[in-house]
Amino acid sequence: MNRIMKSVLLAGAAWSAASSMTMAQDAQSDEQTTVEDIVVTARRTEESVQTVPLAVSAFSGESLERRGAQQVLDLQGAVPNLNIVQGRGSSNATNIYIRGVGQPDALQTFDPAVGVYVDDVYYSRIRGTQFDLLDLERVEVLRGPQGTLYGKNTIGGALKLVSRRPGQEWRGRGSVAYGDYNMIDVQGAVSGPITDQLAFGLSALRSTRDGYVTNPVTGAEYNDKDSTAVRGTLAWDPADNLRIDIIADYSNDDAGLTVGQATNSLVGSSGQTIVAVPSPLPEYNFQTVVDPGLPNSTRLESRGISANIAWDISDSLTLRSITAYRKLNTDDYIDFDATAREVTSALVAVDQDQVSQEFQLNYTSGPISAVGGLYYLKENVDSHQEAYADDLLGALFLNSGFLRTVDDTLETTSKAVYANLTYSVTDQLRLSGGVRYTEEEKDYVRTTSTFFSALPAFNATFPFRPPVAEYDDTSVMLSADYQITPDVLAYARFAQGFKSGGYNGRANSAAEATEYAPETADTYEIGVKTTSMDGRLRLNGTVFQTNYQDFQARVSGLETDPITNLPVAVLSVINAGELKINGAELEMIAQPYPAFTMDAQIGLLNAEYDTFRDARFTAFNGSRAFQTPAFSPKWTVRYGMQYVLDLDGGSNFTFGGAVRYRSSMALAVDNTPVNSDVQLPGVFQDGYLLYDARIVWNDPTDRYSVGVYGQNLSDEVYKTDAQEFSSVGGIRTAYYGAPQTVMVKATVRY
């Protein structure tokens, strides 16, 4: 255990001991308070987070606002064993891993491994999921497979955002924030009645920030923000037993390039050095010179509409219908090599739309509670890609106008039927079981064309029209929970997850045009949820083991082109083998007296390859199981506290802070050279600490507040993701978290 981890755990032990002493001393206090209890729908029915027999972290909209959270990325550290960061080379994609299971690649043929849901509507792409937290009721993070209850591809877990439903009381909120890098964030939300049965809600935001990465030659800025979003809701209750919600949303992201740092020297196809990078690599100074011919743009536009209807057929039976349509368009420019040379840069333009329909029956009567339903999703993705690589093919062909284009279409149809039942054997013991059957079809068409003015014989068009891929899966869930006391719940759970297969969306030749099979995961979990000290202390713990099979790995290599006799990249997707993942999680929140709150989230993760087959690793008998699984740090730790200082006249100051620790981790699946066990340092991040703090003034009515919020106050330089294309010029580009930022925010509520 390294020195940083020891310091964090020692600090945590001292903090926990101090909190226990404080609570013991305050046990006889006349003034009682309790920690916030949140009602969640993790099992598609309303339950207290403390009675749900699975690992779920929940945050109310108010608690997120108190922390100064602006985006879903601000959940990083607040959930054990969750890794949620901006996707590699993209301003609009989200890389989400839960317990070592995820999918970091935004390519349209890769399905996400963590399901993202907004108001129960599934988002099929990891693009367009870097949400601003706008007028939310709550956020739920479900850890582990959720395959029997949720739409598709929840093999790693689910991230649920639930917007606030308008009601018969007027409600409004507005905020203005200004911070480092000329950050300006303006948000507003209003809701209220139109008639006794109909209410409306409208929320909007405009958020901009200059880039924190600059080009020292041109002064251009990258890694900026330029977002606009609006959401409208109609809540109609035409009868006591009928509720209809119509939600429409629109967002536009028009940020510049997301760039990082080249971590190694880049070489051309004939072995010439294109860009020399010093070794050891100097600390990143947030300055990057990028390809001068590349537009500084990563535009994304997203919109959708949904209808959620709930009909109480009887006191015990409710029928729900969730209908949704979504559309997404991107024009995303990416400088993969993060240098002034055109080793590999690209345009990725995607037009995606999806239609989904879910019918759900909820039944509760006596000892039985059941949820069952039908699910349908139809998704169409059209993509146009252009790859520019003038400097890659050697001195003879410099500035030769090398261009490779890809035009493809993917049509996915997913159908499922599911049922989950809970039976209360006694007042204390519940048994639950669930099953889901899924069928998916993927129809894929692709055309790859190469244009090379210096060597016309190299030009070619490669059409690829494979048979329609068909996949099916049956996932089950079994759990038992026992309410030992009114404040202590123990449970055991077995759950399966499934993520469908597909076709390699980077195939440039017949050898690469391969189909890969689905992934599956089996997770065993034991947990306990406790509330004590008259509701002022909540302590939840979980241990788990996951068998993750046939995981889909993008790997790269080289082969000799028969025309040019030059080595060319081969980018493949393989079902590489199996991971064994086990770990533990601890969540604690304590409020020893009304003014003082403490919380902690600790995750321990041990992820290892049991099998990772790769025939190129001949020195290791065709295995690379010695490698480190990506985005699976051994430790994720956060300690936080908040103190409210009351002032004369009724106003108060809130002082809050947190320390976050993440141990060393790999940032790419390919993290050693081919046929070598030497780690590539550019795609690893050592353990690091981050410090956050806030000071907020609230007026006596709690309608007005002004706060100062700081993140990464020690100005730590740390990597969050990496782009690994070693077979393409040796590209290994690291992307970094934001440097120190401070903002001032004023909020009005009524």
C-alpha cells in the first residue's frame, strides 16, 4: 500500500473515530435530526433506498445542488467503484465503468455496458450522455447487472436521472454562476398549475467556459464548454387513477476540440520519426499544438420526446406505458495524436435516432409484489467518417493527401419480456426472483474507401455487408433479504447481465470485418444496510464477486500491405476471455447534530483477467492475462463533511469540503506492447488526491444563497482517459482532468 493510500485511510480512521466520539457525546442532545431518506425506483417500484436489496447510491436534486454539482461527471468519487469521466477525445461522450465493467469507445457499433436512463428512457449511445444536472428530483446509480428490469445493456449497472414532476404549487428556481476560464452558467426552472388537473414545467440552461488547454502557437483554446439545453414537461391527472407525463427536451453542445498530450514518440510506416517526445515525459502544462488543418469543433445536437402513462386499474394493479423517440446528430473532429503533424485525425459524423416502447404491470397485494413487462427498441445509426493521415506513410509520401472514408449504417432491433416477483414469507423475510428474455438483431452495412494521391494503386473501396446478426439471452435474478431489526437489513443477491455482440466498426479489410459475440456477467452480492442513532447514522456495506465472460476488447496490430509493402494497422474486436472481479463497498453518512454532517464512500476492487486470449503474444503462450484491466482502480475513496453556522437574524453559512482518492489504474485495454509484459506508462495513471471545498451563505428564508465552490484546489495534474492506437504511428494520447477551478454562484428559489 503506497504512502498516499496510507495517509487517506489513516485520515479516514481518525475522522471516523472523531465522528463516533462526537455522536456519542451528542447522544443525549435534546435536538434530534435524521439523515435524508430518499425514495428510489431501482426495482421499478417506489422504495426507500434503505430497503432495496441491491447496491444503489441515490442523490436528491437538493443534495447535488448543495455540493455544487454541475454535471453527471461530478458524481466521480461520490459512488464506490464508479468511474465516470469525459470520453476520450470527445466533448460529448461519457466513459462510465461500474465495478470494472464498462465501454469507453464512442464508436457507433459499440453498445454501452452501463445503461443510462432519463425518466425511464434508455439512451443507446455514450455520446450525448454528459448531462448538465438541470432541475432533477434525484439521481440513482445502480451497481452490478440489472438485466432483469432494465431495457438493454445494463451488464455493469445503471445510471438513472429523474426530473422533477410539476404539481399544483408554483415553484421556481434560478441561478447564475461565474468562475475560472470565464465560466458562465445560467439556469432557470419554473413549474405550476394550468388547471386543477394539468401542470407544466419548463427548465433551461446556458453554460459556457473557455478552454483550459491552449495552443501556444496560435492561442486557440480547446477543452472548452458551450452548451444550451431546454426541457418542457406537462403533467396531466385527468382522473384520480390516471397520470400522464409528456416530456420534451433539446440540447446543443458546440464545444471546441478535446485534446490531450502525446505520451510517446510517433513513427511513420517506414520507421521514420514523425514527432519526438522526450522520455521521461514532462508533466502536462495544458498546452497542445494540434493539427493546424483540423476544425476546432465537436458539435452535438440532441432532442427527444416521451410519454409516460400510469393507470391504476385497481388498488393493487397499475399499468404503465413508456413511449419515447430520440434523435442525435454529431460532427466531431478528433486529433488522435495530439500533435501538429497529421499522423491521424478524423471527422466522426453520426445521425442516430431511436424509438422505444415499454408496457409494464405493477402488482402489489398482501405478501406479493410483482413487476412485469414488454420492451421494444428500434435504433438507426448512420455514420460518415473521414480519417486524415498525410504524415503517416513515410518521407516519400509526406503531404500526399491520404484520406480514408467510412460510411456505414447500423439498424438494431431489441425485444424483451421480463417478470420480477417479491414474496414476503414473513414480516421480516422477503424472497425475490426475476427473469428477462431478450432478442436482438443487428443489420450492418459498411463501405470503406481509400484515396492516396501519391500511389493511386493503393486506392480501393471495400464494401462490407455481413448477414444480419441475431442474439438472444435469458438473464435471471435471485435475492433474499431479511429485516433483522427495523433499522437493519441484510440481503444476498445473484444477478446476470448481457450486452449484445456486433460487427467491427473499424474494419478496413476483409480480415478485420469480423463479428464479435455478446458479453455476459454473473454477480454474487451480499450486503447490509443499517440506520442507527435515532436516524442520524447510516452505514451500508456490500461485498461482491463478478464473473465477466467474453468481454469485447478492441485490440490493434500490424500487417504488411501487398501493394505498398508497408505495415498497416489492423484494428480488431475480439471476445478476449474472462475477468474475475471481486470487491467491497462502504457508504456512510452521519449527522451527529443538526449543524454537522459527515459522509464517506469507500470502494475496494480487485479485477484480474482469468483468460485473455491473443495469438500474437507468443512469448506468453498466446495469453495476455497478465495485463491490467482498464478503469479498475483498487481503491476509490471519498471523505466529506459539512457544517452550518447560524447567524443572528436567521441566515447562515455552510462550510463544506471533501477529499477524493483514486489509486493507480490503466486507461486502455491495450496497455503493453504486443508480445511484451512491459507496461506503457502513458496509458496508466498513478494514485492521486483531489480536494474540493465550498462556502455558501443562505438567507433566513432559504430562498436566496450565494456560494463559492472550489474543485481540485491543490491543482493536481491527473489523467482520466487515454487514446491507444499503437499500431497507427504509435499513438498513445492521454487526456487530463480539469485543473483548479473556483466559481461563485447565486441562486434564487421560490
